[in-house]
Amino acid sequence: MLASSHPLRVPLLTALAMLAFAGNSLLCRVALRDTAIDAASFTAIRLASGALVLALLLRRRGVRPTSGGSWPMAAMLFTYAALFSFAYRDLTAATGALLLFGGVQLTMSAWGLWQGERIVGLRLAGLAVAVAGLVFLLLPGLSAPEPLDAALMLGAGAAWGIYSLLGRQAGEPIAATGGNFVRAVAFAAVLLLAQSGQHSVHPAGVAYAVASGALTSGLGYVLWYAVLPALAATSAATVQLSVPAIAALGGAMLLAEPLTLRLVLASAAILGGIALTIRKKG
């Protein structure tokens, strides 16, 4: 349907979806840096807000909110969201988005290799370049991220990669996403109980978390799934390379975060390498 409508509709909706994905990094970073909200509370509010919006959308379509998705996918969604929040206590928006994206793609590439997929030629060279870029980003130095923060974000990327792999067999995307968000709230409640006595909330922080859950996560995913059928598989993968770049620009312009030479060079290696690994075969 999208393909037969106005010629600018697909590019516009695609751009909005990428802005939403990058917005998750910016909202989480500014909330944890500039307000008193803690990472566990941000995670719980984000997931609950996303669950509410998606449940309402599904109800309007006459679909039960838990009709799609699964508990394993919900567990991976929660793991991604929780590690994402805890990592952004200290990472910049740009570094976090780059590590997250690298973790996602490397996890999915590793799964492909495990399943017997052959990665040769330029695709193999691209994977090597991307890994080298990650290593360079993490090498000790004044501008290197803290090892624990980097590990948390790479873990978030791995969780999202597994979530994406599980999602290939999940059926209708919006129903699956809604069901996973609703189920993930249960895991978030356990996290809040485990962190009992350590919570700190702030009106602005809550607002950022709600925006992240309801807008850049819930509605952002709906937007992406709406435009996805109009994109070739390779184009869909390639366009997501813009997310770390958008996050970097947003972090510099809106959050006054520095764009270091190490980050620029690592970004070029990681994103350029990934672009080669997801290139069309043949």
C-alpha cells in the first residue's frame, strides 16, 4: 500500500523511523545524565509506556494485546532495555548507539556462521573491519568508554540481535511487538523489586521515559513495520546504518557531547564494515 501512495511517503516514513530509533538513545542518555531518575525506573516506565500504547493500538484493531509474541522474546526485549538503560548512565549517546548497533549485527552474523552461512569475499572483509573498529573504540585511552558500560551496551545489542532472530518466526510484527512489550512489563516489575530502596524518580526523567516507551519505541516500531514491506531486505538493513550517525549528531547538537576523532574513525570502520557484510549476495 505504501508503495502505491505518494512517492515521498516511503522515504519520509523511513526517515521518521530512524529518527525514532536514534531518539531512544538521546532520551535515555539525557534522562540518566540530567535528571534524578535511576536506570531501573527508566526501564520499567519505558516498557510500560510502550506496552500501553501498543495494547491500545491492538485493541482498536480488535486484537488481544497478548495474542502475539512469546515469553522468550519478551525476556530478550527486557534484557535489551535494561542493559541499554544501565549502560547509558555514563556512555555518550553516540558511543552507546554505535556499540549497540555493532553488538546487534555481530550477534546476527555469528548466528549465521553457526548455522553454516558462508561469509566470504567482501562480506568477510567487512566483518573483519567492523570488529577492528569495535576493538579500536574500546582500546584503553582518554576517550575510550568504561569497560563495564561498553560490555553492558554490547550485551544490549546481543539481546536485541537474539530478539530479532526470534522475531523471524513471530508472525504479524505489530501483534508480536505488542505482546512482547506487555510480557516484558513483568520482568521490569521483578527488576524494580530487586532494586527496592534504590529508586529515584524525577518528573522530567519520567517524561523522557514515557516518550521513549510510547513514541520512539512503541510508535517507532509500528512506523518501521509499516514501511518495511516497501523496502528491499538489503535496503532495510542498510538504512539502519544511519541510526548511530543520527544519534551522534543529536548528541553533539542537543546534549553538547563531544565527537572525538576515535569515535569518528571507529564509526567509519564499524558502519562501513557492516555495510559490506549486509550487501546483497551475487
